[in-house]
Amino acid sequence: HVGKRGGCKSTPQVQIEELLVQHARSHASVVRLKGGDPLLFGRAGEELAALRAAGLQVEVVNGISAGFAAAAGLGFSLTHRDYAHGVVFITGHAQASSEAPKWDAIAHAAHVARLTVVIYMGISKAQTVQDEMLKALPASTPVAIVQNASLPQQRHALGTLGTLAQTIADSGLQSPSVMIVGDVLQGLQTLHA
């Protein structure tokens, strides 16, 4: 078991890749089971590169991304044509060596292009996300936070961009969660009240 959880101690990625290569060399078949979509913020790219560099054959069996699962669980479309022309999937945090996402620019693009924004691994950065996105989006922009999307223990909270951090604090939602920002959420408050 080498699963990762935001803010918790986890197996270093390099060690996961070494284990994959080691087990693939000693067994006819090895399965690396990951929740959700391994190709979307799942570090599958790094693992595929390590296995291929070791001369090993790899097949990816895709899963369902938490963003899609969260929308399905709440019963709305991420791209309802009355509200959104597309969707942006973005990580809420960057590697220590990388620059953080430019939330104000993302919000501006979402506003101008009518996009839904799905934020993975962003719970701990919710206040920053809120403050920066408010520079380009109205405080009344609907948000949904969904923890454990598609699992029996799925929980969610609904609010607005102006109350994002407080909504998370009041609900007690934690990682793994996705935050969804956009007008496609209009009407969910009354459906889930």
C-alpha cells in the first residue's frame, strides 16, 4: 500500500517507481491500482516513464476522475450548455519547486470563456483560492466541495465563492475532495437543501 493523502506522510514517488520496476521484473503481471483517473493528477506519467525506461511493457486501464464522479453524484453536468462552454481541471497545489497556480488568471479565463473550474487537492489552499478567484469572479459564483466522490462515504457542501473557505470549515470536509466553481451549479442549493 503506497497511497497518498494530502498533508499525511506517504511513500515517496521515487520509491513507488522502484517498487513497480522491481515487482514487474519478478512477476508475469503486476497491477498498480489507483483510485480515480491515474492520468489526471495521479502521477501515472512519472510511473509510466520509469517502467518504460526499465524496458517494461505497460498498459493503462483508465478510471473515472473525481471531478466527473462528483458531478454525477450531485446530479449536474460540468458543461451544461446554458452555463459553460468547457471545463478546466487543475491541481490546487504545486510541487515545492513549482510556482503555485495563478488563481486570478484562471478565474478570469473561466469568466470570459464560461468555464467550470474543478480543483483537485486544493482543500488546504481554499482561502488563497477564494481570495484570488474573487479578483475575477463574483462572490455569488456557486461552489461545491465533494469529499470521497463516488464512494459510499461521499459527502458534500454547497456554497459560493465568497464563502468557500468558511463552507469547508463549517462542513468539516477534508481531503480527498474536489472543489467545483461555476454557474453550472446554479439550482443545486434548492435540490440539495
